[in-house]
Amino acid sequence: MMREFDVVILGAGPAGMSAAIGLRKQGLTVLVVDEQPAPGGQIWRAVESVAPTAAGQLLGAEYRAGQPIAQAFRDCGAVYQPQTQVWQIEPGWHVYMTCAGKVEAVRADRVLLAMGAQERPAPFAGWTLPGVMTVGAAQILLKTSRQVPSEPVWVAGSGPLPLLYMVQLLRAGGKIAGWLDTSPAGAWRRALPYLPDVLGRWGEVSKGLGWLRELRRAGVRRVRGVRSFRALGEGRLEALEYALPDGRSVRAPAQVLLAHEGLVPSVHMTRALECDHAWNEAQACWAPVLDAWGQTSRQGVYVAGDGAGIGGAEAARARGELAAVGIALHAGKLQARQAQALSAPIQERLRGHLRLRPMLDALYPPRADVLDPSDDTIVCRCEELTAGDIRQAAKLGQPGPNQIKAFTRAGMGPCQGRQCGYTIANILAKAHNRPVAEVGLQRVRPPLKPLTLGELATFNIEDEPR
Amino acid sequence: MHEDFDFIVAGAGMVGAAIAHGLAGARQRVLLLDGEDGDYRAAKANFGLVWVSGKGYGNPHYQRLSYEAGHLWPAFARELEQESGIALQYENRGGLNFCLGESQFEERSAAMRQWAARTPDLELGIEMLDRAALERRFPAVRFGPDVTGACFGSQDGHVNPLRLLAALQAAFLKRGGVLKSRHPVEHIEPLASGGFTVRSGAARFAARNVVIAAGLGSNKLGPMVGLDAPVRPQRGQILVTERLAPLLPVPASGIRQTGDGTVMLGVTQENVGYDLATTAEAAVRMSRNAVRVLPDLAGARLVRQWACLRVLTPDGCPVYAASASHCGAWIALCHSGVTLASFHAGPLALALAGGALPSFLDPLHYERFTFPQAV
Amino acid sequence: MSASRFRKLSEPGAPSLTLTIDGVPVEATPGETVAAVLLRQQTPASRTTPVKESPRAPYCMMGVCFDCLAVVDGVASTQTCLVTVREGMRVERQYGKRSLQS
């Protein structure tokens, strides 16, 4: 018999957990599914087991703040199903998922997507070599394995996350060979228009400045204004080569290279559901179009958290709480006045947490060559296609991203465009002289996570009432 | 914008691209107009079979046409690969049509005998293989217990349909053809002096001839030039797996392993109008069928499921017609654009360049739907 | 042969379990992912690609890059960054296009 819920939440991170807690308070039945073994999403990954340990100390207070939330989430009465991957959502809403090799479908009146963000795909020559990873990946290793690079590590990129990770790494006794800071020169000038926001959120700003100080005091070599770099090696990372602002090229041995050019909302599921999206010029990314409650253009589908727009853990919590109020309102559990009263302080909090975003966007634009990778840079990791391959196919008429996919197979591998979609759009935009927002992205097809034909074949789809 | 062409082909899918390519080879000045990136594009859901066996069951003219196209394919493939520089992954080592269960084997045998009897002069190359014969012919393949046999067609084969389309367009450009993407044809206006003006957005083009090969879009365009060929959508869903080591050496109708190693499964036949949604239900059905035929597929990861709209005429057979009211207007519609690509790029294009459809295509005019002939 | 690229922080008294990678017993801590364990090996790669047989190691650690695929307890193309280690778990690296016939 198919399980039915008022709401199914995808993602047990800050937003998903906060929404579940809020929805349960209003008496709705909730199922939370998440592909990881424990709640926390990425930012609070493994927080239940790690927060009380020494590692929890070095990861910092913001990380440990996830522990009481995880506890409240466990206690709120939502059905929580970890290690479960959702591969399709169909109108009705029927949510198809796999857990431990078995397919299951549940039905829900409403679906809340709290699937967070991913790192902006920022290809460079050699980025597929073993030893090259994202900064986020390294931080996950620190959180879930207490694992650090053995040799001094190279970090390339910009943004709050690399700063935080480098500080955490140093506190853990790790070593940094160098930091290739890819943010363009003139950061102070870019930040200046946001002075009021800086002063209004001084606590957060001073925290970031504190990280910079810590890195300086530790003698971390910071190479500024790096515009391009490449990873070198035969079958694995062996060296790093980067270009200095004056044009000189430097080569250094490297065992681990961590790259980061900001975060982008995870829009894979919202695009699979054909929700409307809008292009955010300041952040150079797509985000779903949402109303004040987080409802998408598809009735009954909501988004909360970084998937709505990058904002961090506290903003994600606020969005989760808002979605809970909105869903309760739409489900008839709350009257408009009550919903208004509940949401006003949450909106206030959310505004506060998002206040520094425009400044951060201005400080840390993505590396310029993300828009224009060299011909030999692999852009589709799964199918091993280079920027040159895409440019070649772009000459056949003026194909859009879906035609390019058809002609080259770019986007047909297991990641289904998660790592290449933006880059292909950038390349086409340049080749055809069109704004990247107009070029768009490839269609997203199910299954959103690969499952086996055997799992599908043994699924008793007939047993489910429709 | 005014430019003069001999032919404007509306639609750059499997049919349009092949015809345009052939016309350009016949030294015609051709403009090929393609729609938007997000258009229906039936060519994206072609299974990739170059199939003769069982084609045109009930329509011997189509049966013969398929056979002819199959015969032209090897030379067509060689030439196209050379011209375009794109490898097509074409193989013609035969194809299988599996039978599950004893009665299916009997029924299939009877049906194929009947089919073959319609064109006794042709070497159709079909043979029914019972289970034992199937295992002997394909010793490395592990068939499921329900497989009682298969019909093996020696004339059958397969190709990578997306590469085929890319190759047709690439070779067309090399032959001097003009391709304009994001130029869906919105209106066709006959000119008093003969020929047509074709409008796409703000752009206008003129040509002596216009070929409508716009798939489902032909419903709107055809009547503008007296070509009221009925065509309706039929949804087809397809599954594709991760890349795998070779496990199926020849294509089957419903399962084929591509040159990239992926295994394609499909295709459903659903009458749901213009609905392009995929369904988990179809994924389950296709998976069950696949696993019955090749149980080892149970361990394969499904990477993608997609749906497209088949361009279906009332009897499922192609439509070729010259407009009676508008000289120089033509229409070509089918859902077997891959098998017929060799014919479209070859004899059909040549005939169009010469100003008349070959008479053996008369029975495939759409008037057969209004005036059915007793066969 | 280069040393492993990653090491664990010392955690005296931390519980440990054993799994095998390509038949070789390897130590791991409860709660960590198979991908993390793979990254600690001399060869951090979990597979070679089915396209050009290029070696790949875990890249994103969060399930969106699909480079960390390996065979886990007989199930191929498993995202090892999403699998928590278990005592006796069998992990095998994947090479090229995998065969479905055992």
C-alpha cells in the first residue's frame, strides 16, 4: 500500500529540518527523505556525531549550531528516511525513490525541495585528475572522516568557503602550500557601495576578516589576482601551473588541489519539474521563481534553503520555517492573519541573513575563464568532452544546449549536466553572441539518480493506488 | 531579408536534413530551416534501427520502400561518413525480434510468413530461430528463460541516430547548403510568378520549391500550400543505461546496444496528445521487458529516460506528396526517418531536384486516407 | 610510489572496522564514507572512465559529480561518497565499461 503524507521534504539540511519542525507544529504529516545517512545537509554534515568531539571544536560554533536543530528534528515526529535517493516526481504528487536497492513511491499533497546548493562548475585544464577536488569536498572529508591532505595543499578560488576551510585545516594541523586567490584586484572598491550592509552585519564581516588574519598570521602564501591555472600530471595530479597577473607562469608540485568559485542553487529537480526559473545576473546562476512562501510556479511544489538562492545555514532555516507556514496556510491549517503574524519575524530574520549577499557577490565573482575555458579543458567530465569539442559542434547552425547535447553527448552521462550545463551555456553564449540567460540549460530527464533496471523491474507499481 | 534558393526545406530533423543533403548534392541551392532548441524534435527519440523486417505490414509499397532504403544504406553510410567526417556507428549484421513464450513464437512465424509473401520477389532475409538456434547463433549472449526464439532479419541493422543527424547537417553545409537554426517556419506564401516566400519571424526567404518536412509542425504548414496531410503525435518513451561492455552483438526491436556501449530500451506507443512527460510506469514496463529478454540487464544503471512525439500518419506509413494546387510545394512525413534516410538523401532528393516524385510513391500520397484502395 | 594524498587526524581510541578494497583489507572508522577511504589509498582513483579509461577519484564528495563510482558489495556504479562503511564491506574499483556478466 502506498504511503501518503501531507508533505514530502527532500533534503534533511538546515532548511529541510526547520521546515519539518515547523510543519509538525501545525499538525501536518511529514516525510523527510535524504540521501545521506544522518541529518545536516552539507553544512552540518555528520553534526550529530562530530559536534561533541574535538573535531567539532575546530569546525567552529556555526557548525555545532546544527546539533540542537538535528535533535529537534529527530523529536518533531516527522518520518525521516535517510540513505534514500529520489529519482522522479510526477504530478499527483508521486515521489519515486530508492532505498537499499528497493524502489518505493509515496504520495503527497505537497513537496518541499530543500536540496541545497552545489559548487559552481568551474573547469580548468586537468580538473579531472585524481587529486583535484572542490573545497567543499575537502571540508566534507574533514567533517565526516577527520581527514586532511597529507602534504601541504593548494587552494585555488575565492569566497567565504575557501577561507573557512583553510582556517579549519590549519587548526587541525594541516598545511597549506599556497592559495591562488582568483578574485579580481580592487576588492575594497567593490565592497565600498555596501558599507551600510557591512556595518549592519559587522559580526559576520569581522568573522571573515578574522579568518583572513588567521591565515596571514600562519604565513599562508596568498597569490592574488590569479586569472588562470591548470593541473598537470599523468593519470593523477602531480603539479600545478598558474599565471601571475604580470603574465609570468609558475609551476609547483602538487598532490591535492582544491578549487572553489562559489556556490549555485541546486536546480536539477526544479528543472526536471519544469518550474519557472530566473537568471540572477549578480550571481551568474539560475534560481527557481518563488513566491513569498517559497512556492514555485508549479502548484504544490516549494523550495527552501540554498536551493532558493545562496544564503547560508541561517537563511536556509528561515526559508524552511517560512515554507512551513506557507504550506500550512495553503493546506488550510492556518488562517491568513495567523500566517502573516508567524511569518513577519521570520522574514525579518531572513532579510538580515541575506543582507551581506550582494557584497559577497561583488567581492567574489567567478573566475573569468569559467565563461571561456581553453579548448583543451574538459567541460563534460562524464563524457570527457572538451570546450573545443563543444565549440566545434556549435558551428553547425546555431544549436542550443539541447542540440549540442544531441550532437556531442555532452550532458548525457550520469551527472546529467550538473557539472557541465553552465559551462556549455557559457560557451554557446560566447560562440553565438547571445546572453547566457537566453541560451538556457539542457532539459533535465529522470531518473534524477541512476537506479538499476532490476530495481525498476521488481517495483510493484501496480500496487499503488492512483 | 530576401535570398533566392531553389529549395527551402522546412524542418531540419531526420527527414528534412536528409532531403536537403540530397538536394545540395544534386547541385540545388538549398536553405534548410530549423526550429528552436526546445521544439519537439522527433529525431531525438529515434531508436536508431535501420530496419527492414516487418516494415510495411499491410502496405506492400512501404514494405518495398523500406527494403530499398535498407539496400541503399551501406553505400549511403560510407559516403556520408567520408563527407562529414563523423563516424556513424552503423552496423548491418542483422537484427532480432524476440519472442517471449511459445504462442508468440508461433504468431510471429505466421505473421512474418505472411509479410514475406507480399513481396516474393525480394530477398528479405528473414528466418525464425527457435531457442536452440538462437543460442547457437549467439553463444555469448545470455537469454532469459522466457525467450522462446526470435525472428532474425539479415537485412536489418542500426546506427547512431544523433550522429546521423549531425552528419547530414555537417555534410549539407560542406555541400554549400545554408542552415539556419532558430528559424521555425511560420508562413509559406505562394508567389504569383511561381515559387514561394517563406517567413520566419522577421526574416523572409524566397525559393522556387518548398519541402515541408516539419514533423508535427507540418499540420500547420501543409494547408498553406494545399498539402493537407494528416499527422498526429504518438508518444514514445525510451530508456538508456550507463556504458557497458558488449553484451548484445546485434540490435533487437526494443533493445539495442549502441556504439558507445549504452543500452537503449524502448519504445512505448502512447496516444496522449502532445504530452511529453515521462512516466515511472513506462520505465517499469520497459525494464521488466528488458530483464525478461536479457536478465543480466538487471544490474545495469538506468541513466536517462526521455519522451518524444512520433510523427504518425493514420496508417503509420510515410506520406510523400506534391501539391496539386501549388506547383513546387512538397511534403514528406514519416516516423522511420533513420531507415528511410538513405532513400530521402538519394532517390527522393534526386526526384525532387528533377521536379517530380517517382510514380512508385503514388500509393504513399495522403489521399489514400480519403480514398482507400482495396489491397 | 607516492604516499597517500590524504591522512586521518589522529583520534586515539577511535573505533575502527575493516573493509576490503580490491581484496586488500583496509581500516576505516564507523560513520565515514567509502570515498574517503579510497582517497587514503596509494591510488586515490575509484575507477577508470567507460569513455577513455581515464582514472577518476572522488571530486565533489556530495553526489553530484558521479566520479567516485565503484563496485560496493557487488553493486556496480555506486556513488561511494554516499555509502557509509561497514565491517566486511567489499569495494572493488571499476575499470572502463563494466561487464554485466559475472
